[in-house]
Amino acid sequence: MQQVVAPAFKNCTDCPIRHRAVCAKCDSEELELLEDIKYYRSFSAGQPVMWAGDHMDFVASVVSGVATLTQTMEDGRTQMVGLLLPSDFVGRPGRGVAAYTVTATTDLTMCCFRRKPFEKMIDTTPHVAHRLLEMTLDELDAAREWMLVLGRKTAREKIASLLSIIARRDALLGSAPPGKELVFDLPLTREAMADYLGLTLETVSRQISALKRDGIISLSGKRKISIPDMDRLLTEAGDDSDGGYLT
Amino acid sequence: MQQVVAPAFKNCTDCPIRHRAVCAKCDSEELELLEDIKYYRSFSAGQPVMWAGDHMDFVASVVSGVATLTQTMEDGRTQMVGLLLPSDFVGRPGRGVAAYTVTATTDLTMCCFRRKPFEKMIDTTPHVAHRLLEMTLDELDAAREWMLVLGRKTAREKIASLLSIIARRDALLGSAPPGKELVFDLPLTREAMADYLGLTLETVSRQISALKRDGIISLSGKRKISIPDMDRLLTEAGDDSDGGYLT
DNA sequence: TCCATTTTTTGATCTGTGTCAAGGAACGAC
DNA sequence: GTCGTTCCTTGACACAGATCAAAAAATGGA
């Protein structure tokens, strides 16, 4: 554990979880067998990757693009339960059935690992098992943070939370200078945003229009967002105490 | 992995995660060091166990009683993000700070393990690490299921989901015959239920009254629930197509 | 036992978000 | 280019659940 965080998302060509943060041992010999068990798959925007209940003989890591994890009730109500950005991991070792529906929302490339050999590797490679536990714990924290968003935040705050998450991850990937105006593409349709936030697409659209009207964000086209001041988005999203000059 | 599920929650005196399902190797010698690092703590109903941000030098498993995991915003809005029932695990190895506020909602006993030696044990005992990953993945699935509840279900359905979870866990603990009328104590106040469900306590109270009025559940006192037909609770909770005879 | 406190219920009213509906803008196929 | 499709916006209105308020029931201590 000597190496530290710096060169995240970079050049860990043999580690199954190479796309996330740092893996201290990525260059070591013990992972060579991965060459045999990994392969790449690509999907185009909108394409389903797998359906809940499908047989699933691999686990995977997102290399580029964005995918969503959703759950649907019999009557069609849909909730997104995870957003997969580059470096995120999908699939549960030890379980051959997909628990969620996965959909590519942009063009997507995943690095897949055949499940059985991957499981064997976990058992024989403690640091990979350890890393996997860390990642799962991070996901659990993210899910719990999202429970607060779903249960207690207003529509406006929900949008702010979502934009903040996407902007933060986007910045980490190196495309944005920190502390300045953030500009990024929304990788989701209004409907997908609604499914993530537990809202309807109309409410999402209205709230985005309102944030734009209040000067907290601006759009070029429908999908390119720019946020001059992230703190302002987060603190004022809930109250528009100084939004209108006539109140 | 020869042993199977039957005698859950029973007699795994040395395993840190003994209270949950079956641990195939609980009797083996490798866990003996646990005697040195474990101790028990008890709390009475209503008492805080720890606050988010507190220094935390242990991890723990719930032996008896119920505790909640909550998150609070600066303005006081509160969301419960986890319900800890007997056999559940709290604490993140490798992190010395509590991420959530933990509160005992009934009298509670936890089996605690000093964190540092516990971490060492994980590194040296693969099957414990493996079990911990399994448990974390289960919690992640539970959190995601709860996202669907929070994001897309009506108040009535939310109550039904909560009752179902508590009843199921209660039955697993052996206090109820399966398939028959379920009777159990609600270990939560109306307010705590509201915090779990993303509702107000008034709405919780009203919905429980409505379920009682419709004959789907019945109460003795405020806390003892009986559910004659769990399927009916789950299928009719959302629509009261035959609830009132005058519609 | 009685009193103080906490928890729960219920009512009246308000409001944020959903629903239904219509039209506009962007995009790909031909 | 034009057409068809999908995505997005906006308006009018309805309604589930929140808020405010008060009282009833349960609980615990002296």
C-alpha cells in the first residue's frame, strides 16, 4: 500500500478494476491470467445491455460512456438505482442472474470478465477482493446518500444533486478545471433524469427551466450544461430567497 | 461450503458475523483471536449509539434489538438509510469515522470488535472477507430496493413495504409460523417510520389507520401488528378497489 | 396514584408535484 | 430538402401528502 491516489483512472492495463482510482498492485504478475478472461463490448446510445433476470456470465467495468441501472414494477413505474460512469463496476460475483436492467444512455464500452474465472481470481488474489469490498462499500454509501435525495429533497434540490454528481465525476475524469465554471454534457434524457430522481419528466423539465431562468445554470442546446458557481447551485437550489427581485 | 442454511443465527460463538445466516467455518481455529477483540455493549430504547462524524474504533454486529441508521440535513430533515435488526453489521473496516447516526429504537445489544485487529483479521482470513463482501452486497441490494420504495411508491405502498420487511425478518428469527397470520411488534415510532419512508408522521398514522379500517391489518395497542394475509397487504396496499362498499 | 411528557390520532387547509394535453425543436432516414 | 420519430417545453388542473393545530392515548416517574 505504498502508492497513493494521484494517477487515477490511468493505465492499469491488467487490473479488472483498473478504471477506478488506484490499484496498488496492478503491475504485479498475479493478474496475468486476466488476459484470458477479459474482453470488450460496445453498445450504442439507448441500447439495452441486459435485462433484470437475464443470465449473466460476466462482470464488467465501464471504460467509457454512461449506463443506468434500473428497477421496474409490474405496472411500469421505474426507478433508476445506479448510474454507471467510467470506472464503475457492474455485476455480482457469485450470482449468475442480473438483478437490474442495464441500459447504455450514451455510446458505451465495457471491459467484461468471464464470471467463473473472475470469481476464482477473487479467491486467490486478496487485494482484488479487498478492492472489490471497498468499491461495494462506496456504492452502498452512494445509494444511501441517494435515499436522502429521494426521500427528503424537493424537486429543485434533486436536480441540483444530480447535476452536482455528474459534474463532479466529469471533472474527475479530467475534462474540467476545478473551481471554475463547469461545462459538461448531460448523458441522460429528461425521462432518465426523472427516473433517477423519482419525479416525472415534466417536473424535471420545469425545474431545469427555472434554474436557467434564475441564472444558476445555463444551457446550450438541450444537453450541454454550464454551471458558473456550483456552491450557488447547491445552496440556492432549495430556496430562491434572492431569485426574483420583486418578492 | 458443505454446510447449508438451516440453523441460522445459532451457536457460531466465535465468528464476527455469526449472527447472520450460516458461516461454514465458524468452528475453525482461525477465529480464536476474536476472543481478545470482542466485547458486548447494551443500550436502552431511544438511546443514541453514535453520531455521524464520531470517532469509531470498532465494528459491530447486532445481537438483539433494533437500531436505525440515519442521515440528517442542516435544516433538520432526516432520512433513515438503514434498519439494523439482529445479525446486521455496522461499521466500515478501514474507516474510523461514523458515516451515519445510529440510534437504538428498542433495548439493544451489540457485539463489538475492536477495529484495528478486526481489519487485520480480514486480511488474514479470506473467508471472513468473503462473507463481509456478501453481506455488503446484500445491503446494497436492500438499499436499492428501498430507492424504489422512496422514489416511486405511494404512502400506502410504502407502509406495506415496511411492514413486510419487518415481518419477514421477524419470522426468520423464528417467532412466527410461516404462511399463517403474522403477529409482531413494531420496533419503531411513527416518526421513525416516517423517516424511513420519506413521509411525515401524520401521513404514516393516517395510512395505518386506513389499512386497519380496510381490515388488511389489525393492531393491539399502538405497536403490536397482526397481518392475516401478507399477500393481500402487498397487492392491495396500492389500490383499494374493494376497500369501501360504497364506491 | 397522579402528573408530566411523549406518542399517536384526527381534522382543516395548503401546496408541490403529478396528470393530461398540446405544440415545438432536434434528429435520422430517405 | 421532407417526413416521421423522439425528445423537450409549457399550460391548466387535480390530488397526494405536507403543514398547522388540537386533543386523545400511552408511558414513566415521583
